Amino acid sequence: MRVVAAARLGRLCESLSRGTRLGSGGVIGGRVLLALAPQAPRELAEGREVVLVSGTNGKTTTSTYLAACLRTRGPVDHNADGANTPAGVVRTLAAGSAPVVVLETDEGWLPWTLAQTRARTAVLLNLSRDQLHRHHEVAAVASGWHSALTRLDHAVANCDDPDVVFPALAARRQTWVGVGLRWTQDALVCPRCGRECRRAAQDWGCRCGLRRPTPDWRLEGADLVSDTRRVALHVGLPGRANLANAAMAVAAATSLGADPQAAADALREIVSVAGRYGVLEHAGRRARLVLAKNPAGWVEALGVVCAGTAPLVLAFGSDGVDGRDPSWLYDVPFAAIAGRPVVVTGRRATDMLVRLQMEGLTDVRRAPDVVSALGMLPPGPVDVVANYSAFQDSRRELRHAS
Ligand SMILES: [Zn+2]
């Protein structure tokens, strides 16, 4: 009764919040619900199959993919708005009654969400540096996961990331998926013993015995392959990282009873997730929005934009959700975009400008906002790469101007 009443009050606060434009309604509703009924997540998850999706990069896309895969079997609730901390999680649990719930989960909140929802399955993607003021060390997050996952039944985990493998081994059973790890600079030290983690091609291992598990599923080109199956992935989103996200989702859905090819076919129509890779038109220019919020994300984003030749707008901020310490910019290999016209913008555009100059890039200018930035570039398609707050700002400005 208390949870039902608190959920109603939460929804009322949401609509009031939206009406007065005071903030993002869903999170406020979730906060009210948690304050009035702290036991709500436990009660609302009772009797439902809850699946958590966590990692530094790809959790919004992978959870969207996984929800689509599992809908081939029946109704699924999902925090599609990306609200992945306790307020967003409880709000999603309260908003629906589907027997299956896919929850994108912030990596720092995975232990809490697991304890509250008693999820039996977690999909674990990767861990790398992000929001340095909040997650000081990747090893600390991996260690927190390791303690929490002792209560997990089944980890569907990327076997190419030692920071994921170590905690996943604490779960009762594992499905290992080999999707690769392009960014390895945060995986040089063994998360178990602190010694060097050696890599040779795909393989990795440490003297303490922690080593790459043999994958049950592996990504081969655009196929997901096991010893007995080959599944063609149909991915509308560009880039290698999204193939990896699709592979993780289809492997997880299969372990939960979905037909692998039907699950893969369900991904065909998804061409934009929360605005990512969406194309907005302004003054005859088509601007494709690409999110990149940490070194690993930038490496993947540079792979996507370097597949084409479009000029670039790089929008950069460092507000709370971005992480207030932007020093990691110096780990991103920006030489890949040398020779291409670039305009930088955003509240920390100067940091980006200095970084690109230090890389030796010469054709770099600065604009006060993304719309002005587009106007400074030659006609034709443009790629706008932005970190989190700058992405939201760019999207809003372009929509407003169109
Ligand atoms: Zn070790």
C-alpha cells in the first residue's frame, strides 16, 4: 500500500515538474518514491525477471538492443530514458508491470541495484576511465563489482576486458562473449593482483592466473558465432562498438530463452538511440550527432567519423555528468582527424582547442555554439562529436534552429 501511494505521489510530482519545467520529471518522481518508500525497488522487482546492463560505454545502446531482443518473446519494461541511478531505476520499476525488466545501470550503482532488485542476470560490457571526479580508479569500480556479484546468478560478460572478467568470475555462472576491446590503456594492470596484465593479439593474462576465458560467443565480422550457431547481426547503428553492443545483447537474450536469429533481426530497425547517430538538418546541412564522453568512447567515435570524410564539430563541456576533470583529453589520439576542417564549441571549447593544437592540427577554429559552428564549415554533411552535456546542448540548439 505504501509503495502504491508513494508511486502515485511520485507520478504527481513528475507531472508538476514537467508543467513548471523545473527539471527532468522522471528522476524527481523516482526520488519522491524512494524517499517515501525505501523498500519500493525490492517490492516492485518481486516476481519479475530483472536484467541489469552495466559498463562504462554502450549501456544505453545495449540495454535498448536487449529490450528489443526480449520483446520477441513478450512485454519488457526498460529505462529507455537512460535514467540509470536509483531514482530512474525505481521509477521504471513502478511505471510498468511487464514480467521482464531491462535496467541500464550506472556502473557505480550496480551493487545497489543488484542488491535491491535481486536481478539474476547482469550484462557486463567494459570498464574504463569516466567521470574522474566520481570514479577515481577503474580498479576500485571493478573491486566493488566483484564484492557485489557474489550474489548474482548469471553474468553475461565481455571476456576481452580483464576489469570485467575479474568481477564476473564472482557470479555463480558466466556466459563469456568475445567482442574485443579497442581501448586497452585502462586494462594494463591486473584487477586481481595489481601486476602487469599482458596482451598478445586477442589473448591476455596475468601471472596470478587471471586470464582471458574461452568465449562461448564471439564476434566475427558482423556475425555472432558459437560452436554450434552463426547469427547474422543486423545493426543499423554505425561503428564497431555498436556491433559489440548487439553481440552482447543477442548473447544475453539467447541465455534468457530468445531465439538468437529472431533477437538479432529485432535490431534492424534501430537507427538512433537517445538521439545518438541521429541526423538533424540545419540550413541545408545534415549534422550527424555522435556521443563520445571518455577516452574509450572517443576512440570508437573517431573510428565512426573517420569512416567518412565529413568536416567535424567537436562540442566539449565538463559539467557534473561529463566529469569535471577533462585531463583525459590528452589520452585521445586526435591525430586520426588531422587534415580535416574542425570547429570546436561548448563550455570547455578552449580545452579542446589547446588539445588539438598540441596534436599539431592546423585547421581548427572556435565557435560560440553548434549552429554558428555549422555555418563556418563548407556545405554538405557534418559530424558533430560531443560529450554528454555538450551533446544535449547541441541537440537542443539544432532542433530549436531547424
Ligand atoms: Zn593478476
